[in-house]
Amino acid sequence: MRRPKTLIVRGLALLAALALLQLALAPAAHPAGPYLSALSDIATGPPAFAAHCANKTCGSFGGPCLKAVGFFCANSAGQCFTRGCQ
């Protein structure tokens, strides 16, 4: 009877250790630094410098901004980025 009890206790201890490890290695909710990953801007909303809606969108990947209602366009490092205005 002692053997099953010790196995249960060891199993529970292992599960608790794995749960604590998962919590310790989980990524932070919001990075504190100014450098974000390439995909992190998807959830951050409109850019802070776009106080008004310029009504422009990207013509192509590295192309100029073209007129389009409800969009904001910015060129940076040879790439064109478009976001919807709110």
C-alpha cells in the first residue's frame, strides 16, 4: 500500500514543478523596451505618430503612398506600412 501512495505523491510533485516552470518561462504580457518583434505591432493598435488620418495606403511593397479613405501609410527602410485609421 505504501508504493502507490509514494507514486501519487511523486507524480503530484512533478506536476507542481512543471506548472511552476511553465509560469517562470512564460513570456511577459507586454515588453517594456522600445524594441519589439516584427509581429508585435499587430496587437498594439495605430501608431502614436498618426494623430490624424492621412487617407493614404501603400501602392506596393516598397512603393509610394496612394490616396485611400480610412488608411494611414508610412515608408520606413524601403518598406511601406499601412494601418487602418480609428
